[in-house]
Amino acid sequence: MADQLTIETLRLALGSEFCAAVEAVVGTPLTAADGAAPSGPGWGTPLTVSGPVEGQLTAWVDAAGVVAIGRAMMGVDEAPEPGVAADMLAQLWAQAAAATTLKDGFAGLTLTPGPVMPGTMPDDGAGVVVTSGGDVFATLSLAGTVSRASTRAGAPPGDVSAGHGAYPGNLAALLDIDLPLVVRFARTEMSLRALSQLGPGSMVDMGRSPDAPVQLLIGSQVVAEGEVVVVAGNYGVRITTLASPAERLRAMEL
């Protein structure tokens, strides 16, 4: 039962974050809710699960949903070409996977998406229906199995530090220490002459598109990239890509 509940939690969390990733691009409010699993043709993305639980899952989007998402994201009436559809879904599932691992209750979890391929959706998947204005926009499905990660001999059940979530050396004892997290909007270079001439009202061209991702740094180490959002009236950053766990650990050891 615990494993089934874990799959249920993953399905709902992934579906919600996939919906949010699409919504952030198209600007149209979308809603994700439980629904019947789709059948027939679709596009699948393998997800390797590691951490407190481990296993192999496949995230699916029905073929009609892929067309609707592609049209909305590209602002055209034509269905996306297969290569474009694969790239689009790969980016959306990568964002959804990264955002899911940052949610409460998913500490230590890693979701690694694989290549996107068209195919026939399995019958054993569970569904998440994405709607727009009450109309079905796309239907998602998650199929596969996960189980609790194996632990070392003598470790109590549920001891995440004994499995894939273990940290090297004595680093686990330092995990509650606050580290300065810096958001870097852009960086540029200027001559000493130009710097000395700056004053109130001066304009500095950062050579950066407003839509380009910002970087999150600990010390001088880039640990993630994301997009600027507003959270409860304050600026925040929605993570879109993460450095590898090893790179993040190196940043923590600075």
C-alpha cells in the first residue's frame, strides 16, 4: 500500500507541475485533476526514480493533448512536427520533474527524464486530466512501479540517509546550516572609465534577454537556473533546471 500511495503522490505532483509548466508558457489558466487514464496513441517519457523510493516510470501525454499543447505554446493552428513535439515534451517533463522534487514531502527524491517517444499508452496507468475553461486540454498518465530504496544492514526502515539519499562524510550534520543563495540576473564587463562615469539615471546594457533564465549561486557555484515569478507580492524564482547532486554538494562544501 505504501508503494501505491507513493505512485499516487508522484502522479498528482507531476501532473500538477506539468500543468504549471504549460500554463507558464501559454498564459491560460489550466487545472489538473484525477481522471480516467488515456488509451490509444500518445507520447511517453521514461522517468528514473531514485532516493527514498526507486523504480522506473513512464509519463504519458495523449496524442490529442500533444497537439493542443503544441498549438497553444507556438501560437499556430498546425500540429507540431514530431521532432518539435518531442523537444517540447522533453522540456515540459524536465521542468515538472525538477519542480516535483522541490515540493514538500519529496526530500531526497530524484526524477531523471529520458528521451520522448511516440507509442501506445499502457492500460495500467492512472490518469490526470488537464482542463482549460472546463474543456479537456490534455490527459496525462503515469505507469510503472516504485519501491522503497534498499537500506544498509541494521538501518531502521524509512532511514533515507542509509539509501540513495545518503550524504558523504560528515556533511549530513551540516544540512541545517543556512547558506547565502544569490540570484544572478546577468553579468557584464565595463571599463574603469565607464564605471567612473556612472551616476543616477545611467543605463547599463546587460546584453540579456528579459526572458533568459536567472542563475542561482551558492558562493561562485551555479546550482540552478529559473524564471523570475511573484510569490505573495515578493519576487521569487521558479526552478527550471538543476545542477547535478554532486555539483550541489560541492557548492555546500564551500
